[in-house]
Amino acid sequence: MTDLSLIRNFSIVAHIDHGKSTLADRLIQSTGTVADRDMKAQLLDSMDIERERGITIKANTVRIDYPARDGKTYVLNLIDTPGHVDFAYEVSRSMRAVEGSLLVVDASQGVEAQTLANVYQALDAGHEIVPVLNKIDLPAADPDRVKANIEDVIGLDASDAIPISAKTGLGIPDVLEAIVTRLPAPKGDRDAPLKAMLVDSWYDPYLGVVVMIRVMDGVIRKGDQIKMMQTGARYGIDRLAVLTPKMTDIAELGPGEIGVFTASIKQVRDTRVGDTITHERKPCAEALPGFKPAQPVVFCGLFPVDAADFESLRDAIEKLALNDASFSYEMETSAALGFGFRCGFLGLLHLEVVRERLEREFDLDLITTAPSVVYHLHMKDGSVIDLHNPADMPDVTYIDHIEEPRIKATIMVPDEYLGDILKLCQDRRGIQLNLTYAGNRAMVEYDLPLNEVVFDFYDRLKSVTKGYASFDYHLTGYREDNLVKMSILVNAEPVDALSMLVHRDRAEARGRMMCEKLKELIPRHMFQIPIQAAIGAKVIARETISAMRKDVTAKCYGGDATRKRKLLDKQKEGKKRMRQFGKVEIPQTAFISALKMDG
Amino acid sequence: MKQPEDWQAGGFALYLHWPFCKAKCPYCDFNSHVRTRIDQQDWQSAYLAELDRAAAETGGRILRSVFFGGGTPSLMDPSLVGAVLDRISRHWRFENDIEITLEANPTSVEADRFRGYRAAGVNRLSLGLQALNDDDLRRLGRQHSAAEALAALDLARSTFDRVSADLIYARQDQTLAAWEYELCSLLDRGPDHLSLYQLTIEDGTAFGALARAGKLRGLPDEDLAVAMYEMTGEICEGAGLSAYEVSNYAVEGSESRHNLVYWRMGDYVGIGPGAHGRLTLGQTRYATSTHRNPEVWLRAVRDTGSGETPREVLLPAAQADEYLMMSLRLSEGTRISRYRALSGSDLNAGALEAALDGGLLQQDGDHLRTTEAGRLLLNRLVLELSA
């Protein structure tokens, strides 16, 4: 139990690569919370993928004891939040659990699009914000320019920004001191009925579901009978702890404190982030506002490369889902790809992360189909259908109109690349909303269809700007547009995994590109293969793969039999990685490559 | 009566490998080595020891063919060839019309030995002409001229009952007309057996390295290669030689009996460095092989009494694959019932139907044969049918 005035709860807002995790590591290390020998670079990013890619996916927390210059020891609770737009909902709820933020900006680069979105979330949550200029030791560091940039772009006073180098440790004591002196202490009433916010939850194979909470009012103790106000579920607290960052048992948590508990909860889905936790016997009068659950916005099919791995895929997906309530799945059958799952994700990075975890942690080879967004089909009978998979599209004669999700995209980019960015957005059916400058950096806002972004927008953006652009988006709503289903026919057979919804005006170009790509990707067969893109019965693009005419070994005698047979065995193995489509075999890699669109 | 074993449908033959050449040709991926000094006596002892060992397993069988391959077997002393054939004749009974072939290069030095080989018992010479123009012979790394090639051919035909000649075509910068001229000038001499191979770029050869570096130019494209193959068949057919196998053309009755043992999947003993064999012993069919390096093989034979590397048991599926792969090369084709008996399952029905419909295969009762178009796609067909 800590006195409220000695608690500071904060998060760190930063762009990828601007040094958030390194700073977090430094703070933990300099207060001796973790012994030096246990220090693993980027301590809080515990998943392999998080550490490798330098991104944070799940919110993490650590409690630090800090003896301040005023002679008192403070408890600092750091919630490390994800930086990527896909996980914006994680950010928003984490922000609500703390009172202040450190805004970390790379002193050589300035504010990026994602930083901006997260800072606004922090401001929305009523945070006090301390700007920190990192990488001050680099020759390219230009603190004055970046301070001006922070003031221009965010409108935040950056005059007392703290210059640091998380890498060398320079300025770290000043940061710790600023947390104590410049961020507010939490408020709360120890004697009121228990009111705690469910900040996050995750599945631990040994402990079951671990729930992270922030206590607002009252006190929670081990053994307490609690109630989740939204779900109505009741549990007994088995274990109460704080994260230092390892789980350290604690007798009770009072107002302003952040900690975790376990309570024999079986899956993450049984907990709802933002829910209010109170005592069963003496509940609080009013629940906290709560959050909207995150909705999947991008869908794609995941199929095992080897059909025999379907059951393993099911197991793996179920295990992953235990820990990730934002990821949805249902079984899907594809004529081209066999049995698999249609999965919903928060965005493309989320998709990629889940896919990578399935492949890496469960040793599966997967085929991913074209990412698709959720379309609203307004039927002539007045009903509305959510379409997750273009292959499921009903007959067009029953459809009155189709709506697609739109986003507002914010892109920040050095001005020499601005022309390329505008062209890219224009090509993707974007509508420019705003264009402003801060120094030599431009900030542009576009209204874009999400389906134009889910393909490879981010890759294209990175390539046309050599990696200097940053991008962030949020969904703004649905709008009707002239959308059609484009089918791809290989040797006159439609390939369901390649069908997609496209804008009518873009259909020819995309169809042509698809046919050209497939022509390169599908090996020649013993017969000629037409490849067509069609809307309904109307062919809009066509390519032909010519027939192979000669594949015969000139010499094959007694001494060659073994070698040729082994070659045959190898070719048979190769055939297994092909998908039979009518008479045509399509390599699995073709599905993935064909769907990577450029231009 | 005892059911005949599967290999008996193909017969029994013996292959002996001589691993040395005067020079390594840039297209050749056979097991051949260049050595300045070769002790023919050492090699004779080793070959004889290996023959004795092979006879212990297959002694009772009737031999259809012996083949001296290489390398360049026309670098063997005729006395060595004689000693080997003498030992073979003591171990196995010969079919009445046993075929005993030796591969020879048409240099004048080697042509001088033809009589000696004949006296030692060789009754068929396979002559590696490869080309009939001097520029191309040089590009192929050959040591002889076109004139020497034709002289050697004439001498061989007056020395041996049966002679075959090899040519390589679809060479760099070769035109259809140039190939036609070369082939016709060979056919004018009235051969009854030709092996006509399209140049194949193999890994591990000088040509392979050049091709990998993008420096091998002037090779025909697919359409030209197909046109050359089709023309070759027509011209040979016109001269009375039919394509009884993908690259082999013969007047009826002059087919290579030795090679037919391979293609009909008979049993064969492989003697010498890098030689492969197929032996059915008891109920098991083995693929045998030997050490490839000449000195390693020689030492193994001398020190351990065997030049063999560990045998591979050929499982039914592998036997069936080999049978299909080899037999479909022949104009007589594959017997569906034999394939089924070996593999325990049928050919891929969908692939068979598609190939029959597509005019790539023809079925005549139990026999499956490729059409001309199908023969050119044989590797692909075998893959489809056996997958």
C-alpha cells in the first residue's frame, strides 16, 4: 500500500525506432529494479517478434522504486504501449490507466505520424506530457529544430524538453526526476468501494489468464471475491502481484496502484478490457465508462501448405486466440486451397504478426490469401450483409449497392517525396483533405478506401520515400462506391482464392496486372493455359501461357537410372507444393506473389 | 512351373566401366578422368576380381550382352579386353547371339586397335563421332577430325559385324540445314544403328559452368530443338532406321540389345569405377554402385575385395518409377500390367486420361506408348503418370 502522493503512473509515446524500449530499459536498470546481469535488451518486449522487429504489440508494465532527490522513494508504474496503428485500441486503454506520458522524439528526425496519433490520445486522456529528445549523442541530432517541430506539429511547449541518450544513459536521472516533479500523482479514495479498471489480460501457460488492473478507489486483496461489472462474472483472487517486471506477490493494491491478479479464468475472451472490477459484496455504484471492443477490419484466409497440417493449424489458432481476443477466426473451405480459416485482424501488421507467430511458434507453413476488408452489401430486399470474403459474394442481381470502409490517413514526409506520395494516394482513389508544412516536412491527410491500403500501400509508401515517410490511419466509416467482384479464371476455371472486390474504374488495370503476374508465376504445362480476369461473364483482361513442347532427357542408360529416379522423386515433392486447379497446377507461392500488387 | 522373376522380362547384361580419357570433353558428365600413366595390369587384376565377386551372386544366369563403356574404352589394351571376356565366359553362359560392345573414339591410334578388339571377342563397336565438321568437333573438345571420323567408321564396319555411331546435335549455332546435311552424309554410308543426342548442358561440366555464367551462346531455342528432333526422326525413318528409343535409331533387328536390357528393366552387373547395377537377389531388387574415383575403387577392390558402395534396396514404388521412366522411352512402350504388378497401384488415372486426350500417349490394350509429341514431353509425362 503506497501513499498516493508517492505514486506516478506514466506511459511512453514514441515512434518505432525513436528509442522507447531502450529508454524503458534504461529507467528500469538505473533504479536497480532488475540486476544488471538479468538485463536483456528491450526487457519489456518479451515476444520474439516484438524484440526482433523492435515493436511492441501488447501493453506491458513495470513497477519501479525510485529514490528521488527530495529524499522520498516513489513508486513509478510504467505502461509500455504499442506504437503501431493496428494496436491503437491497446494504446487508448493503457492511456486511461495512467496520468502522464513521456513523449520521446528522435532528436535527428522529429515527430512522425504515429507519434502524433498517440500524443493526441494521451492529451484526450488528460495527460501531463514531458517531451524527451532522444539520440542527442548522434552527430545528426538537431535539438532546436526538433523542439520547433514538436511545437509546430503538436502544439506542445517543448522549451523544457529533456535531452537524453537512452543508449549511453545520458540524461536518464533527469527523466526520472521529471516524472516525479512534472507528472501528477493519481487521485483516489481508499475508503470507497473497490473500483478498478481492467487494463489488459493475457494467457500464461502456467498461471492461466493474468489480469492487469489499475485501482481507482478502494483496496483489493488476495482472496477477495470480485465481480466484473460488464460481464457479471465473479471470481476469487488467487494471486495478487506487481510486475518488477517479474511477478512479485503483494498483499494488497490501493488507489493509484497498478498490478496483476489471477483468478482461475480460463481464456482471455472471458475478460473484457475496460471492464470495471469491484467487490462482490460491496460493489461501487457506477462502472467506469469502458471501451468498445476492438473490431477486426482486415480479413484473409490462412491455409496450411500441406493439407495434412489442418488440425495442427486449428490447434495453433485456438492457442493464439487464447491470448488475443481481437483476432477472430472461422473455418473456411476453398476449392483452390482446401481447408483453412478465415481470420479477422485489426490491421495488416496484426495480420503479419499473427501469421508469423503461427509459422514460427507452431512450425506451420501457411498460405495467406488476399487481405480483404469488410464490405456492407445492401441487398434489394433491404437487408445488409457483411462480406468478409469476396468468394462469398451473392449474385449481383440481388445487390442494391455496396459500401466500403474508408479511412483518414495521416502521412508525414520530407517535402522532396511529397509528389510521389500525392500520386500514390491519388492512384489509390484518395481524396486529399489537408496539406501542411512544418519546416521541410509535409503533413498530408487523405480520405482513402481501406481496401486500397490493405494490399501493399505501406510497402509502396516506404519504397517511394526510401523509408522516410510515416503513416497512420483510423477508420472513418462506410461509403457507397462502384465496386465489382473481379474473378480470375485459369484455364477457364475460376480460382476462388484470387477473386477480389475492386473499384470498377480500376478493374481493367488490376485485372491486367494480375493476369500478367500469373503468367510469370504459373509454370508452363503440356497444354496452353488461358488466364483471364472477368467481371461476371465479361472478360476484362487475358494472357496466355504457351504450352511446353520439349522436356525429355536425351541420354538415359543403366548408369543414369538412379539419378533420374531421384530427380523424379524431387519433382514429385515439388508437385506437392502445387495446388491442382482443374488441369492446372499453381504453385502455392503464386497465390502470395500474385496478391502483392504494385503500382 | 516357377513364375519368372520380373527382371527376366528385360534379360541379363554386364557393364564394365573404363574411367579414363585422353581429355575431358566440355559437355560430358560421365565418370571420366585424365591420367598420364595407367597400369593396365593392375586394372586387369581388379576387373577380374570384381567379375569373380559378381559371379558368386549371379553365376547361373544367361548373359545377353557385355558392354565396355567409359571414359574411352578404346584406350584399353586389347589383351585386357580379351582377359576380361575370357573370365566372363567362364562365369556365365552366353546367349547364342550375345552382343559384346565396345565404345571407341575415331582417332587413328584407336582405329589401329580395332582388329585386336575383334580378336578378343568384341562383336559390336559404338563409335563416338559426335560431329562431322571440324569446327564443331573442336568446339566439342574432340581429338579427331571429320575425315578421321569417317575413315574410322569405314574401318569399323569392315572389322565388326555391327557398328553404331553417335552424333551430338542441337549444337551451338547449328542450323536446321547444317544438321540435315551432316546427318544425311552419315546415313549415305548406310549405318544400321545411330545414337543421335541433342546437346544437353549438364552441371559439373565446362559447358555447364559457361552456361551458368551466361556465356554459352547460340544454343537452339525450344522451337528449333523440336524442329531438329522431328526432322531427325523423319530423315532416319526415310533411311530405314526407326526411332526405337528417344535418341536411338536402328534398322529392325539392329537395336542395341544391351541398352534394351536397361530400358526393359532387366538385371545388370556394373563393374568398374562409378558403374551402376541392378540385381534381383531372392525377393529383393538392389541398385548397386561403386566408388567413382578410379584410384579409390582400385584400392577398395585390392584391400577389401569389393569396389562397391552400400547397396540400395529398390522398393516397389521405386522399381515401378524406374520401369515407367525407362520403358516409356521405347517405341514398344510400357506394359500397364507390369507397372501395376511392380507398384501395386495404377498409373495416375487423371493424368493418363489427359495425356491420351491430349494426343501425348496411345494405349493399345496393355501397351502404353508415347506419340511423337508425347515423346518430347516424356519427363513431364512420367512425373504426371507416377505422381
